[in-house]
Amino acid sequence: MSASSKVVREGVAAGLIGAFVIAVWFAIVDGLRGKILATPIMLGTSLASLFLGDVVPSDAGALLSYTLFHFAAFIAVGLVFAWIVDKAEAVPSALIGFAGLFAVFEVGWIGWTAVLSEGRYGTLSWVEVFVANLIAAGVMGWYMWRQHPALPRRVGAVLSGASEA
């Protein structure tokens, strides 16, 4: 298997895993509130407002559009993650830089969640989004760790001051 096809396979798998665990997380949260599928419908309605203005989609349309967007976005994130992990095989500090990028991404999502909760889109809490993203990142990271078992040791060595070469 070529290196690029391995990156694509790992990226798509990691993205699907991340998207699925977040979907399950919010299914549990919504179920505990007694409002099954409320979060993806709310997010789909929010997403539609970016493209349709004041036209509000049906619940089914919002759910379908958000689900497609959610899985596509996570596949894209998974592909970037897999590419970075592949590059980190040669330069382990690339993974350290990715951790910083992830932190910035999380802050952005927390801000976007705050914006959504102020409007007509429901009561999505930044804590719920933060926990969901941590769960997804943990599961995606675990998957990549399993695919690249020597990398965590190499990154640890770089963090302790060893040369990358």
C-alpha cells in the first residue's frame, strides 16, 4: 500500500470514528433531555441559515444536511490529522504543533457555540461541545496511536529534549 493511500485510509477511518462518537454523545445528551435529535436539527438549521437566509428547513432537511456536513467535516479533519501523523513519523515535533492547533480550534468552537446559544438555535452548551470534541479527539488519537505505535515514544523523546534525527 502506498504512503498516500495509507494516509487516506487512516484519515477517512479516523474522521468517521470521530464523527460517529460525537453523534452518539449528542444522541445520549439529547435523549437524557427527552429531545431526540435536537442537537443535529438545531445545528442543521444554523448551517442552513448561512446559505438560505431566513428560509428555515424542515427538521428532516436540517438533520440530513447537518449529518452530511458533520461527517464530511470530520473526514476532512481526519485526513489532515492522518497527514500530520504521517509527517510526524519523520519529524515528531509536527505532532506537538498539531496539539497547539487543536487547542486553538477548541477555543474557536467554544466561541461559535456561545454565539449559537445566544440566538434562536437552542441551548447547546460549550461544555457539551468541549466534552464531545475531547471524546472525539481521544478516540481519533487512540486509533492513530494504534496505527503508529512507535510515534508516541518518539514524540515523548523530543519533548524531553532528544534530537529528532
